Amino acid sequence: MLRNKKNTFFITTILLLVISNCSFFDFVPPGINIISPEDGEQCYGKVVLRAEVKDQCLDRTELYINGDKRLEYTKSDIFDEIILGEGTDCTIKLKAFDKRGNWKEEEVRVELLAFRPPNTPSAPSGPTSGYADSTYSFSAGTTDPDGDNVAYQFDWGDGNLSSWSSYVSSGSSVSMSHSWSSAGTYSVKVKAKDSDGAESDWSSGSTISFIATPEAGTVTDIDGNEYQTVKIGDQWWMAENLKVTHYRNGDEIDGCWAYNDNESNVGTYGRLYSWYSATDSRGIAPEGWHVPSDGEWQTLVNYLSGSSVAGGKMKETGTTHWNSPNTGATNESGFSALPGGYRDSYGVYSNMGNFAYFWSSTEDTDASLLAWFRFLRNDVSDVYRNSYFSYYVKGYGFSVRCVRD
């Protein structure tokens, strides 16, 4: 194509010239067959004229547009693309001459319409929440009514537009990434452009909300294990499960386990501890930290807007460690809860991938064998408070997260 500006139209013409032996006594005019377009056809943006001209003594063929001669071709030429101004109707005529002066013409009338743009894309697909200053990707796709290749441009909702993507085939999708510098809620839109330059309308928006990246740090236990920490509200929490095997005085902890007694699980999920070990006066937490009370857990839950949504804000996203569907997981708190499962008082391990259990340091005053804990599940966004698992719950192995003094 030579041009794709609005209000211009193309005719691509292909002339097939068939010549055999030329006879001096040939009085039959050339044969012309316009294969496409058909007479009365509506053509969007461009017309491809395909014609077959036959004569033993073909001399030339002339192309007329609305009565005006545009081009003249010798027997060996192939028609070029013709640029036309926009019009309601267009008459295309071919007139062929042989060397004896015989001639014949054929014409078709077409209606020239503006280039049809791609169909408006649906709202882009992408995350619904995240952290400011982090990069996130959105994807989109649509079809073009003429089957043209399509490029895409995203409006990120923060005053920035993406560059146009590379062209892809009609029906294919593209993915582009962006980083939002400020916390807030944004509407991401997309539009499409075909290879003729015709653009669709903007799509409806997909909403994404960002919070400021949590303040983070580290802390190291007596065994030399370093943990990521995160500030949530006014509290500093470990962002990893405890792994330590010694109390702060150096004594070995009796009542801590690797899930399924497999040490390879400790690096990701930490260890499981009995309530007795977690609350031993020798101190299981790093210096300056402690196992949270039931009230401190509730402070965290309240800050995250309550038990019905706090679990989702605490859970690590995705299904690398949590089993599907990991409902509501955004980890917008930075807590990064992992489903370490539990060990019962008989030494049976259960629920890794589905549940995360965390001890509090607080006993249930109504039952001396019970203590309060929190747990999260893969299939809901809630965080649950409980003290009863069995009458021997204090001997169960749960994960431990520490909070700073």
C-alpha cells in the first residue's frame, strides 16, 4: 500500500496478459474479464482490481477511474496501486486495444467507504492491586473486520500512554507493562489500530489500585537465619516463618519440626513449633522481638480492615506455594503468609499448601489446655481466630511469626 491516511482509498490492480501468436487477419477485439471487485460491491478503504486480458495481438490496456484516464500499460506491464480520493461511488473501467486497432472495454461500479477500524477491544486483563513503583503487565486483543494486522496502545490512567505495539495478526493479543509512581486507583484502557491506520475507540477501563510499598527491614535469629521484616500500621512483623532451632540462651528447642520431618521444607515454610516451645521463657524470638499476643494479632487484623478481608491482604499471591484458588490473595500488607500446614500431637502432618496456622502467646482462659491462634485458608480471604483444634492443641506444631518489641 502506498498510503493509509484518512479519506484516501487504494486500488491494487493485477492484470494478467496472455499473448499467443499475433495474426494480421485478427479482427476479434481483446477479451477482458474483471474478476474482482464485483459490480456494485462495497469496498472499505481499498479496492483490489484483478483482471484478465486476452488477445493474440494485445497492444495496450488503459485504466479509467470515473471517466478519467489514469494509466496506460504495455502488454508486459502489471498494474500499480492507484490512490483515489474518497467518493460515494467509483466507476472502474478497463479498455484494451490490439495492434489491429480492435478494442474492448469493461467496467464495474463500486461504493467506496472509509477504512473500517478494528473492533473496540474489551477492557485489558491484568492485576487489580499492587504496590506503587512496581511494574505490572496488562494484555488485550481484538479482531479487525477486514482481517488486517493490528497494533495496540494502552492508556495507563496516570497521564501516560504506551507507545504503539508491533503489529500482530487479527485476533491475537499483546501484553505491555507499566509502573505507577504514586499510590492510588487507576483505570487502564486500550485501543487498536489496523495496518491501514484506522483506529478503534478506547476500551472500557480495568481498575487497579496501588498502595505505597511497605517499609521493610531484616532481623537475624541466634542461629544466624536472616528474616525479612515489614512495617504494617504501627507494628513491625516478620515477613517469613520462624526457622530457629535454639532459644536465645543457646539451648536447643524441644518441640520444633520440619514439615514431614523433611528439612528441605524449612527454607520456604519455616519450622512448626508447639505452643510450649513458642512461649518458653528462654525466648524463641530474635533479640528485641517476641511471639505476638492474641491482642497484637487483632491489632494487625483490624488495621487490614477486619477478619473477612485481612487474610487475602496477608497471603502471598499466586499458586507457587498456596494451592489454587488462593482466594483474595493480594499480599498488600507485605506479610507474605505461607501455608506451612500443621503437625498434630500424634506426629501426623497435614494441610501444607492449604492452611497457614500461627501461634499467639495467649492462653484461652476458659480452658488451660487451649491457646489462641490465627489461621488462613487457600479458598477464602478471611483470617480466623480460634483456640480449639483438639484438647491437646498446645502440643500441635504451628508456624510462628514474631513481632518487634
